[in-house]
Amino acid sequence: MFRISIISLSLSALASFASAGDLIFSPVNPAFGGNPNNFDYLVGTAQIQNQHPADPGGGGGGGGVPNINFPDISIDLGGAVAPAAPAASTLAAPLPSN
């Protein structure tokens, strides 16, 4: 019993000495207030990591509207007949033409 009390007393004494310091944020990127000497290193690292091939057209994209063709959708209603399309409403007035 004496041994357990000594161990617990020593562990509690050691735990009281452990304390954390204040966390201080220091930015790395010069664009966000970091050290300006990091700029060349960060740009070089980003260029090494760039895996995109160079655009032969000079960049910018703008190739027009993409051609996206979706397949027709067929829904099996289990033998039920699909309702007929609603008739044109006479309540809505046609738009005037210029």
C-alpha cells in the first residue's frame, strides 16, 4: 500500500510541472505577412509540384461550349401507363411579339 501511495504521489508531482506554453502563429507565406525571404523557396517548391502540362494554345481556355451528350432516360413504371401531357392552359396570355 505504501508503494502505491509513493508512486501516485510522485506521478502527481511530475504532472504539476508539465505545462504548455502559448501558441504563437507565425505565417510562412510572404503574401500573408511571412518572411519575404521565403518567396523564392515557396515559388520553386510550387513549380516542382506542378504536374499540369503546359497549354500549347497560350492558356485562357475559352474553347466554346462543351459538347455534353447524356443518354436518353427510360423509366420502367412496372406496366403502369404514363399520364398524358397536360393540355395547354388558356389562362396564360401569350407574350406580345415586337
